[in-house]
Amino acid sequence: MSAASSQTADAIRRAAIDRSLRHPVMFFFTSGAAWLAVAILLGIISSAKVHSPGFLDGYSWLTYGRVQPAHMNALIYGWGCQAAIGALVWQMARLSRQECRAAGLILTAGHVWNFSVTLGVIGILGGYSTGIPWMEMPVFAWVPMLLSYGAIAIWSMVQFKVRPPGHVFISQWYILAALIWFPWVFGSAHLLIHGLSGSPLMAAAVNAWYRSALMFLFFMPAGIAAAYYLIPKVTGRPVYSYTLSLLGFWTLAIIAPWAGMQKLAGAPVPNFLPYLGAAATILVAIPAIAVAVNLLKTAAGAPETVVNSPSLRFTVAGLFGLLVTGGAAVVLNTPSALPLTQFSMSGYGFDLLAIYGFFSFVAFGMI
């Protein structure tokens, strides 16, 4: 087969894959974008109330204690998770070179996810929050969210299983990791806190781990998978260093699950746990730097393509955000800085830096 015929057949296959996933992927992206607008609006209101507590004080459902958690839940589960799911599903189909035969199932799961998040955010604004950071939605919202995600993840793994034999791309490593890590983190945290409720201190410890794990074990690999797909694909260049790819993946997989307990520094828990969490968070800078340097070196080989491609401009900006996130993880979690930053707004700023500065920019490039 000639090169031209091979390229034509490949283009036809890609178009067929895109058509098969058009409705569910566009649903996740458009509904995620709508939730991003809601999250930004709620974030502006909550920020204004920090400076002017009397702002909109005549409405009980717009108090800071309700608006701020509603803002974070809309951002994380409305925008972030849906953008990640849409990107993961599409990339897995493209890399597996298989058309989607479960578009209806994925679309139904997306509607269930959206309905659950909607009820959850309304519940928070209505005063039914659980009071646990990033887990404020009423308990009834979590089960359908986990089930709908499970349906999507299982289909994506089947898609990977039936792929043609051949090389497994580094993007697929991160996609599979994100697909597996999310239900582990999400399900175990909610089971331990809501299903096996016990010591409030234990619940605080699990919640601290959950927030960090969701950031480092879902949003970070989902964003990295998108970047590893987009930059080589658009530039037409191979990844700069396969060794750096392996280093980034395995250091993230080994280090990130230990992070999170630094949020409990000074609490009545074994003294080594907060500093173990701080050390792990600092060491997350290793995969962040490895990934960012590897992909920026790859993009540097085609500067004109980067300048002319909106996808790559967003993605490269997100990689610089990843570098800044890695640097902030080091600065905010040193033994001298941790007691000063623990009860400040720096933790909220770090969360926004990772979600907006890194993940969202790469998601915009993917979209």
C-alpha cells in the first residue's frame, strides 16, 4: 500500500472514530463548559464576600459557607471531571483505533453524572452540605456519580483490550491510570467517611488524602495524557525522551498516593504522617518537571507549528502551569513554610493553580 493510500485510510478511520463519539464527547465538553461558567460566577461571589461580608447578605443560600463549597464542587465535578472524562474517552478510542460502540451508554452516564452534580450543588446552596471539603454534596449524590463513572471507565478499558496489537503509547498509560485511580480514590474515601463513619479525626485524615489524591491521581494524569497525545500528534515529532516519560509516570504513581496528610500538621495524629505527606507533595515536583521538560523539548522542535496551532498554545501554557504547580508544591510544604501556610488561603490558591493553570489549559487545547 502506498503512503498516500495509507494516510487516506488512516484519515477515514479517524473520522469514523470521531463520528462514533461525537455526541457523548461534545456533551461532556459543553456541559463542562457550562459548569465552568457557574463555578467562575460562584467563585467571584465567594471572593467578594471575603472582602465585603455584607455583599448579598440578604440571601441565606448565598452566604460564604454555602457559595464557596458550591464553587469548588462545580469546578471540580462539573467542569474538571467532565472535561477529563470527555478527553479520556476520545483519546482512548483514537489511540486504540476502534470506533465507539457504546456511545448511548456513555451519553446516558454523562446525563446521570450531570443530574447528580446539579442536585449536589443545589443541596449545598440549600444548606444540606456535609461540611467536608470537596465532599460537601449530600450523600445521595455520590453513588450515582460513582456508578456512571464506572460504566464509562469499564467501556474505555474494553476499548483498550480490543485494540490492534502493537505499541502502548505513554498517553494510554496515563489514561488507564486515571481511569483506575479515580474510582479507587473516590469510592474508598466516601465509603470510609459516609459508609463506615467513625472518628471525626479519621474522617479528616481521609478527606485530606482524598483532596490530594484527586488532584495528583486524576486531574494530573488526565492532563498529562492529553499533553502527551496533542504535542507529538500536532507537531508530527516523536516524544523527546522515552526515559523521561517513564520517569514521570512511575514517580507520580509511587509518590502521589502518599501526599495529603500535610494538611493535618499539628493535629493529634502520629507526627510523622503530616511530614510524610509534605515530603511526598514536595517530591511531586519530580514528575511535574520530567513531564513538562520532556514535552516542551518536543514542542521546541517545531516552533512555527506551536505558534500557529491554538491547541498547542493552550497545551504549552498548561505545561508551564505544571512547572509552576511543581514549584509551588515545594515552596508551600517545606517544614518552615508549612506551619505558616496551613491555615491561609495558599491551599485554595494551590488547588486553583493546578486545576486552572495546568489542567484547564490543557483541556482547552484538547477541546
